[in-house]
Amino acid sequence: MRWYSMSRELDTTWQGVVDLDGALAVVARYFEGFQRDYADAEDAIAASTFGFGRADDDFIELAHIGEESFVLMVEPAPRPDSWLERLLTRDRSRFRIGSREQAERAVRDYFTLTRPAFHQRLAELRRF
């Protein structure tokens, strides 16, 4: 699977292909490189945002936004089960992840589960 980072100009920069172990190493690198303060927003985004993709329209993106906090964006977004949830859920593609372990689990699930099974697993996470 391909992985990408963000440039200071906020462009997606494809880094190459990684297997699951390589992807988990990417998560570790971003987790360990987290800083509380950055010179500006562009530096913060470039230093904290990365993702993995099967295709241009099938990817996950993680942004390390706090010491134990990530935002996970999923494309394509999971479809809610009920019409009420579809009505009340504004953004079905963004989830809050509260630990490095949850970030690693999301990456592991994305690499190993089918899309429907991955979307089912996302139901356990808190949406923004």
C-alpha cells in the first residue's frame, strides 16, 4: 500500500509502498516526532499529517493533533446504518482517536480488513 506525507505547501507527497510493519513504523515516527509548538500552521500540518492509500479515492489520513490524540479521516466515508444517523451526522469521514494504540489499530485494520469490515470497526470510534 502507498503512504504519503504533507509538504509545507500542503501538497500530498507520495513516499512509496509500505507493508503493515512499515506503516506501523510510520505511525511510530509521527508519534515520536510530535511537538507542542510549531512555527506556523503549515509546519504543524506538514509535521503531523500522513496517510495510506489503496487508490486515489480509497485512503485513510491521520493527523497527530495532541500528545495522545489523532484525527482519522476515511475516504470513502462509512455509510450510517439508520436514516436518523444519516440525518444527524454531519461529517461521517472524521473520527477522533485517543491514543497511539488506537491509531495503530486503525492502520492495522485498514491494511487487513475488507472495506465493509473496516467501516464496521470505525463504529467504535468517536466522530467529530
